[in-house]
Amino acid sequence: MAQAAGVRGRFPGCYMSVAILKLGGSLLDLPDLCVRLQAVFANFDGDRPLLICGGGEAADLVRRWHDCFELDEERSHWLALEAIRLNQRLLLDLLPKLELVSNRAAAESAWRRDRVPLLDLAEFVRTEEALVEPTERLPHCWDVTSDSLAAWVAARWPADRLILLKSVDLPDAQTDDSEQLASAGLIDSFFPQLTNSIPTIAWINLRREGNIIWRALIR
């Protein structure tokens, strides 16, 4: 039922297209994370990668604060986005090729200098939400994690593809529908509502040893 089988080697797509790479926060404990990310970057042939980092344990801490201090979801939403900035700082220290950006012009500048832009997610979301109607904003609640935020960014940018870098394989060849993945807890529950606004969504298990395997998701 998959739209596309696993693809080894360079990612398919148009020349100079924009591909958003969403790095799951659970991957931040990989000792060779830099090597694996560089291998992913090397698979882009003319495409322009834009990296977004997830929350991982930093966001989990905010979840515990939410429960402990009975924070409202609006406040927790923005605290979680601020927590992601800690992860961004780590990536910038680990990978000199990265450059922190908060808008499209800064990303274009980074690409021209052969650098990989790392999106300041909190700043971009704040700026973009001020430009759209309230109905076009994501809910500020725990149903929306960095997966949905990355999908929203991909739609707003706009990007040609969103590639989710995860810690696990898709469960099997029949489970690449976004609704099923949300039910299994592999993506957040809001994510399926955003899939139709993105031309291509793919999944890579970055913990897998050997060649990178790219798999497309069904809508």
C-alpha cells in the first residue's frame, strides 16, 4: 500500500527544491549523531535542506512542569518551544555546518554559502502566526508536538517535502498511513490534519545501521 518503496541513495525530487528535515528529539542521545546527520545532508543533490529540531527530553521536562504546577496549555506550548532552543544550541555546537535562521531570507543566505540552516522554531512560529488568521494557526496544546509544527512550517514556507528523522522504523509495510501512525503514538494526533498541505512526506529511521532508507507516507 505504500506510495513509494524504500529508496537508497539520493532523495528523489526537483532540483533546488526545499526539503524540511525534522530531527526527532529522541535522537539527541546518539553518540554519532553528527556523522548520521552529515550522511543525510550528503544525500541531497541540489535540494536545499532546512533542519528543524524536536523537543525530546527538554520538552518532556515541560510536560512534567505542566502537571506539577498545573500550567495552562498555552503557557506550556511556548515553554516547550523555548525548550527546543536548548536542543538547537547543542546542534549548533556539534555541527559547524549549521547556521541558525529565523526567516526565509536568512535561510536563502545560508544555502548560498553552502551551509545548512537550522530553523529557530519558536521565532518563526511567533512571526508567522502574527501574519495569519487565528483559524490558520496550530492549536496551542499537547496534541501538537514538533512533528505538527514542522509540518505547519513546511506548508507555510512552502517546502516540497517534509522528511521525519525518527528513532524507529515504520512498523511494517502496511502501516504508513498517518492516521495509523498517530494512533500508534509515532506522530502526534494533530499531524494527519496537515498532511494534505505538503507535497511529499517521508520517514527515515536515523538509528538504523547501514544505508539510509527513505519511505513515503500515505495520505
